[in-house]
Amino acid sequence: MPSRKNPPPYASGPNHNKKNNNNNKNEKKNNASGRNASVERIIANESLLATESEKHATSKSLYGDPGARISGNVHNIYDRIRMRAYQSILKNIKGKSLLHLGCGMGLISMIAARSLASVVVAVDHSAIVDAAQVVAKQNGLQNISFFHGSLRDVMPQFPLQKFDVILCEWMGAFLVNDSLLDDALFARDNLLAEGGVMCPDGSSIHVVGVSDYAFHLDTVEYWSNVYGFKMEPMKALVRQEVETCSVPAANIATSTCLAHTVNIATLKKSIESDMNGTGSSSNNNNNNNGGEVEGETAKKMSGQDLNDYTVPFSMRASRDTTVNYLTFFVDATFTNPNDPGANFVLGIRPGGSNLWTETSVGLPEPLPLRAGETLSGELRVRVVDRRRGAAAVDITARTDGGVAKVETSGSYVYQHC
Amino acid sequence: MSGTGDYYFDSYSHYGIHMEMLKDYHRTTSYRDAIWRNAYLFKDKVVLDVGCGTGILSMFAAKAGARKVIGIDCSSVAVQARQIVKDNGFEDVITIIQGKVEDLQLDEKVDIIISEWMGYFLLYESMLNTVLYARDKWGTPDVKLFPDGANMYVCGISDEQYKQERFDVWDDVQGFDFSYFKRLSYIEPLIDTVSREQIATNTASLFSFDINTVREEDLAFTSEFTLAAARSDCVDALCVHFDTPFTAGHEAVVLSTTPLTAPTHWRQTVLYLHNPLRMKRGEQAKFRMCCRPNACNPRDLDIALHVEFDGELQSSHYDQDFRLR
């Protein structure tokens, strides 16, 4: 039933000590201090609460725009790790131009504008930017403009066409499957000033072996007997799904293997067709809005494949254990050739809190391992439809035979929400 | 079944939704009990299961002795449902159809319609319209509906901590005034679990209807209710929940989503008041709530609330809009 697809309300972050006890109980009768409140109500109803998609009765409302849910943005306030990382680049932004793709509520963009960036342009697919624009105005920020839509559509309205810094978290759960990557590459090839930087510029995927028999019972074996009925066919659905959830430290049973790294500078150029034959195209070949592709270098032509990588991995068991899940963590790095002091790593902490929630796949056969034994295998990722963040993931994993020689393979599907 | 990524992708169906609903024990057993305790109603009857999902309710009906059960669902989980029905030996009784009820072609009318159509706030994104369509087009004149009633309730709750975390945080974000976001936050009802300790007033009836007779246009409602403070407290929000009685048979069963018992997957719907009401015990506040589908997007619900409170500590008369989306 559709209403179940709603993302659950965001579980509030750590307790926040309020700075200003602003329990303003001086009431305005009848909202009648009137005009301002009602004007804002109209703004609210016309921008944020009536997104483009809603002109079609069949639209999915916020399912298509979960970012417009204010409550979903609360956690950005608490996101100190990310903030601190970007501070390093923001403190040198004075006099430079910034393009922020996927700006969300626009907090980082506003900090840049406040730090006297010459121009800040912030873009997001979500209607939340309409609200961000109001906030920017209310806070007297002059040098910032927000755009709601896809980069190629709104680009002609930008106050300038070359940027010193392009901020974009283009990395997906499997590095190359995020829809923002198309925009990031397009921006890299068309909107980056001479000597400008993309931030973050690198991202790696790390693999960890996880032992969690209870989760397997709970999600797979559950279907053996549901109120007295057998629902075996559901097991295949569970097995092929990539789970997105936090993994408790106690279940992490191996070392961490950095399996693959992608750098935005060396990915192939953005107008490459990036479909491998399934479904719709996720890359509008841009010929219609004056975005001339110039400065293409041979290096970019022969860069890393955008849609497909196969990499080996190997970890060592940290105890006698049986690994039945592999879990993937994604990090992000920024290396600034002009200002090494601004480098940062948005790192991973298996078992701790992470910037992006880790993803896991269940192994068809559990792998029994002795402490110190090597778990090895291959990971293949193919982008199926980048607009939906969809990827096909194939895994092979094997033991070294310390307990028993086992090799297992599985195919999985990942897509956003 | 081939194992190519393409096949998997086409058949993709998020199992989590179905697991959440099935693991909602109160929800599933309410349907089961309503059907099995009234099995005599099902004997040799034709049953339609609207939005059958994994086919669980269809199998309950088949086990209760139905002659024929049609389960219809527009999502691809129908593929799994068809196999599940077969695996449990009901293929001669249960037919699973993947498609829309509007396109359904049957060769006889149905005696019973079972459906779990309820959404958050009962009506949000619910399948009730589809159930009413099925009732009118395919039901016999005395078709039995499971459930056949629906009641919404409202009470006032205090929620200081949440208010701080969700609303007041916007007052100052890294030195910026994001209070506009705070204003917008009030428009968004919250779907969450309310604990019984938070309840600060009596519970009033908000809206009720009889599924045997209700029409789609009746579902836009205006309701007036009064809440009296059960203790001296600040009423920060209104909490809405619902129940659906099954009274078609001789033994009644009620599926309830009240905050007084263990939470269901519907939890409760919380509407935060712009101006919380500081009420002394026994004081009363009057409310008028209008609820209708949004004009542009009928899947969304517009909720308009009028608050009238004259108490010892404050007087508040104001209007507030919500949108469930």
C-alpha cells in the first residue's frame, strides 16, 4: 500500500542544547499580526508546498521530493563532521565563486556567501531550495542565488558560467551510481574555471565482513512461516536486495578493505552515453542549451569507466566467525592542489556513525572463518539507471579453507529509497 | 528464473513494506480473527481482496471456507503472491490478478470485500476510494465489508522535547535565522509514536463513517470537537489516531491504532500547534478541523484547523494549516 513507502520520520539526532531559549509565548491573536504571516503562508503554499510535479494529478508528491520535507532536513543542523570538513574550504572562499550542486537546505552555500564568496549559486532538484532562498533573503545575503531544477535546465540563468569551486557530493552507495554524478561531470566539463576545484574530488568504497545470523533469520527465514503460511517466493526478493541500515560494531567480523577509488577528475567525460541497454537513458546528451563542451582532454576521454567496475577485495577475520553479510562503506576525500591546508577526508567508521549509511548484501552461503583467515572475493557494480541511483551489484566471496572451503556468489539490486 | 541483473531489476519489489505490514501483529491478526471467528460468513462465498499484497488476507479467507477469492494488486508483488497461493495449496480457490480494480473483469458479483486500505491519518494515500469503487461495481446488494467501519479520534498531547528538536533548532543554525523553516515545519504533520504519558486531554471523536454507505465525496469532512485538560499542562500538539471495527459478522473485532496500546505501523499522526495551549486542569479548548484532498494533488491531504481557547493563563484564537504529503 503506497502510504507505507513514506520514509519513517527522521530519528532525531543527538540532544541539542539550545542556544537561545526562544520560547516566545507572546502570541499573535488570530495570526492577525496579519500580513506577514499570511504572505508567508502563501509563499509556503505556492512554492514549497506545490512542487512542479504536482501539476499532474498522478504525481507522487513528496515521494518524488523527499528533500522538501523540512523534518528531513533537521539532521543537517547536527551534521558537524561534514560542516567541519567544508569549513576548511569555506574559510578561503572569500572573493571566489562557488557552485553548490545538491545544496539541499543551502546551509553550506549560505556560509560561503557569508564568508564573502564573490558569487554563490546553489542548485537542487528539491523544492527545499525555494525555502532556502527565502532564508537567504531574510538573512540579508546578497551574493547567493538558488535554483530549483536540473543543472542543465537552470544553467542558462546563472549569473556566471565559470566557478572557482564546485561543491557536489556526487558519490553514491556504490560510488558511481548517484544521479548527482551526471551533474558533477557536466559541471566539471563546462562550468569549472581555469584552476578551479571540485570538492570532494575522490571517493572510495570499503568492504567489511559482517556476522549477523539474527538479521538473516528476521528477514529471510521469516518467510518460511507467516501466520501459518509459506511465503518462500519472498525470500528471493529479500536476497536480491541491498539493505541500507547501520551495522552494529559487535557484528563486524573482519578488517576493512578499501576495494575501489574513483576520482572525479579522471572519470570519463559527461556526454558519454552511460547506459548499458536497460530502460531509459539517464544522461541527456546536452546539445540544446549552449553548454559547449570545451576543454575536453584526451585524459578524460580515456578515464575511468562511469558505469561498470569489477574489483577484488580481501579482508582478514578478526575472530573465529561466520560471515553472512558483506557491508560497504563510502568515504569522500578532497585534495586541493592550491591549498593543501584545505584537504579533508570524510572518513568511515565501521560500527560507528557514518556520513552515508552503509549498505549490505546477504551472502547466499555463510562463510565460516578462523581468526586471521582471509576472506577474498570480487565486487562488480554496473549502473542500471543513474537517475534513480540504481545499480546491479554482483558479489563472489570465498574462504581460505581454514574451517571449510566455501565459495558463494550473489546478484543484487540497489536503488534509492 | 534467470539470474541476470535485468530480470532482477524488472521484478524489483521492495519486500520491506510487506514485511512491515505482516510483522504488524495487531493489524494482521485483527483481519485474521475477524475472518476466522466469523468463518460461517465466508463458507461458499466469493471474496474480493483489494490490494492483496503477499496474499495473506486472501489465504485467511480461503482457510475460512470461501468458494472463490480474487486478490488484486497493482504492484509486482502479485507475481510472488500467485506463487505463495500455489505453494499453500489454494490455487483452485484464490486467483491473483496484477492490475487495477478499475480494469477488473469478473463473471460474478462478490459477497465479501476484504481490504487493508487504511493510510496514515486513516485517509492519507489510502485505498479507500478503490474499495468504494469495488463495492459499488462488484459487490452484491448486501456485500459484506471487512472492515465495515472507521473512526478517527483526537487528543491533545504535550511534547516539549520534540518541539525543541524539530522546531526551535531552526531559530539559529550556525548563526543564520532559519525561522522560516520552523514556520514551514508546522505545516508538516508528523507520523510517529505517541506515548501515553504525553496525553494531556480527553480523547474526542473526530470523524466516523460507515464503509457500507460512505461515498468518496463524504470523505472531505469538517469536525468540531472540544478537548478538556486532564491535567495542568501545555498542549503542544494534537494527536490523531483511528480504529476500524469489523462488525459484518456476529463476532466483532476492532483494529485500533490508539496510543494506549503497543504501536502499529501506522503509529499516530501529530499536528503541532503554532501556539501551544497552556491549560489548567479542566479547562476546555474548542477546535474545528476541515480535511480534504488537495486540489492539485488528491493524494495529499489539506487540513485546516481553527483553535479557540480562553483559559486562565492565555487566550488563543487562531487558524493553522497542515498538509499531509
